[in-house]
Amino acid sequence: MKFIIPLLIVIAFAFSCGNSSEENKTETPNNDASIIFGDKNYAFPQLSEPAKKQAVHWGVLEDFLAEAKNANGNNYQDLRNRSERLQEYADSLYKKIPDTLDTKPIHSRLLVLKTRTALLFQASHQATIDSLKVENSLKEMNWAVKDLIVQLNEKFQKDKIDFLRKEDEENELKKQQRAKDSIINLELQDKKKKV
């Protein structure tokens, strides 16, 4: 009998500890709306004029850039919703690259962007909020967007340089041809005078 009472106390204590740990597990995470992720005034580089003209034909790019800009400076719930749209836009960008922009550098930047938006989506949709992980994922996504914009601008700048170089080469060839033609004409005139 002496052992039954302490044994019952130990068993009751064990059950009460087990219940409290289960209660802790079932509590819902506190989604604190006061935490702001990213900088509301974060500015991406501007697209050059030729890139803007191409973006009109690649409509999802404009939507993606607007959504990426608006993702900064939001609370957790808003960022969570925006990360879903960003991931959808990034998938669409990657799958529907216009022929004029389908180069290896742009393709690789889009792959990085797709990965970064997926990581942001994953970080913002976890059961418990890891605010540092979400913030870092947003920063890395911002860098990926910036790199894509820079690459698009460089592509059009390179295309312009290549076009000007080709035009200069053609003008130089025309000038050389005119010089050859004038030399041939002078030689023909010389021959006529000698005859």
C-alpha cells in the first residue's frame, strides 16, 4: 500500500507532463503583422528604352517587376500572398522567353530568379515564421531581379553596339569600293588619253 500512492502520483505527474507538451505542439504560430519585410523604398534599376519596348511584348515581365517592387515593405501575410504571385510570374517568364531575348545569360538569370522566388515562397509558407530567413529570401530575390534587369539592359546595349559596328563596317566597305571605283575610272581615263 505504501508503494501504490507514490506510484499513482508518479503516473499522474507523467500524464500531466505529456498533455502539456501536446498542448504546446498544437498551438498555432503567431503571425505577427507588425513585422515588415524588405524596404518599401527599394528601387530596382530602370529598364533601358529598348528593353522597355521589348517588355511590352513580354507582358508578364511588367507584371513581375511591379509585383517584385510591391513585395518590399509588406507584413508577413501580404508578403506570403505576393510570393505566390511572384512564383507564378517567374515560372511564366522562364517558360515564355521571347526569341530576341533567349540568350544564355538571360536564360541563366531567369533560372536564378525562378529559384529565388521559389525559396521566398517556401520561406514565407512555413508553419513557423523564421523572419530572418524570410528577410534573406526577399533580399536574394531582389538581387536576382536586379541582375535580370542589368542583363536585359546589357543585351540591348550590346545589340546597339553590334549594329553600329556593322553599320560602320558597311560604310567603310562602301568607301573602299568608291575609292577602288574612282581609281579604276582614273586608270580607264588614262588609257583613253594614251590612245
